[in-house]
Amino acid sequence: MRAPLVVHGEVLCRGVCSGVGLAVSATSRLRPQVVVNSTSVVTTLPFRDAVHTPVRRLGRNWIATSLGAAAVLYSAWVLQFPLHLDIDPVHAYVSELAALTRVDHRLFACTDLAAGLLALGTAAVVLLTRSPGSVMTRIGWLGFAGFGLGTVADSLLPLPCAPHADPGCAIREAAHELPIADTLHLVSSAAAIAALLVAIGSFTLATNLGTRAHRAGIAVTVTAAATTLWTLAEVIMDDTTPAHEHVGLAQRLQLLALAVGVCYIAARAQTADDDRAVAQRAERSNSEPRRCNNRG
């Protein structure tokens, strides 16, 4: 008589001949497996991941698509070139495209609003329904939510006029006679850009050192930070020596770098689940439980 194998008082299996063992191993990929560890009996379903993987892929594809759309909408200012708008791209602020005194200001206000809502909504969904995976990733999504909120405020608080295209507006600005919306717009713009820089930097720090994603994140972060510092310097020069400033050029390069940063975050969201799955598989392989061995 062969003694039965007992785990927690239950009979799992009796002795199996070698021929049956070969048949079982041939179909083990399709049938649930019984895994025995020191404390319990675990039943694993190999096909479960195949069912859940399309759902996870759909979720992260939606996130990446939403962020990509936000980057495109955030870059709608480039329409000033095919539309031949009379805003100087070298000296005028991008925000002057949405100034209330301009006929086409609703176009750029609406694209900014849509970009902000997409960014804010996507970040909120991720923070409320998904596990960010690390502290830096959570900080990154919080920063991205701040960027979305600041961009929404930007669109709802447009400049009252365009100082580089309207001499009367420039005189009122120099005399500090513009309404408070002008100052509030400056604050919301600065907050949105600072939050996005935090988000890009946090997602870069959340990647593994030495990887291609980490090197790309460093390049995007450095470029965005450098163009932001250049824009700040040009803003100061615009207030002191306006004849020699190039604030429009600096700000447009800054916004291009920030849009690339949004695309970088979209790419990281696209691959985050894959990276987490690889890490989990590696962890499981290092602590793989004993399986029930055939005993004669």
C-alpha cells in the first residue's frame, strides 16, 4: 500500500505512475496547477493572465492616448503659423494668442481648457483607481494633476489684451493699469509649468537607472528646465530692456519641451504595467514554491 500525501489533513493525490505523469505534464499548461508551500495549498490558473492582460492593456492605452491628446492640444499655439496671425513669435507671449481683445482668442482658450481637463482627469483616474507603484510615480501624477488644474485656470483667466500687438495695451501694462486677471494669469501659468516640471522629474526618478527611459527622462527634464530658465530671464529683460528681449522665442521652445515631457509621461504610463509585471515575475521566480512531485 502506498501512503497518501496529506496537506492540512486533506488527501491531494496518490502515487502516480510515470506514464500518467507524462500525460499530465503535456496538458499542464491548460489545466489548473496545485502548488504546495509550507503553509497552504495554492491553485494557479495559467490562463487568468491571458484574460486580464487585454484589460490592463486597454487601460494603459487609454491613459497614453489621453496624455498624447493633451500634448497636442497644449501645442495648439503652432496654429498661429498656418493661420498667419499677427502675433510676433519672437517677442510676443504665447498667451497673447488667447487675449480677450483678439478675435480668435476662443480657439486657443478652448484648446488650453481641453488640454487641462484631459491632464487633470487622467491624473485623477490614475490616482484614484490604480496603484502608482512607487512614491516618485505618485508624486509625478500629483504634479501632473497640478499641471492640468493650472492649465484650466490659465484658460479661464486669459490676458485682458495683447501688449506686444496692441500699443495701447503696452502703455496700460507699463502704467500697471491692467485688471487683476493679468496677474492671476501669470500666477496660474507659473504654477502649471512648475507642476509639470515636477511631474517630468518625478517620472524620470521613478525609472531604473541606466535604462533608455531614464536617459530620455533626464534629457527631457534638463531641456525643459533650461528653456524655463531662459524664459524667466527673457521675462525679466522684457520688463527692463524690452527692445532686446526674445521672450516669445524662449517661451515657444519651452512649451515644445514641456509638450515632449507630456509625451514622455504618456510613454512611461504605457510601459509601467509591463515593468511592474517583469518585476513581479522576477520576484516570484526567486521565491517559487515547491510543487507536488510525483511519488512512486
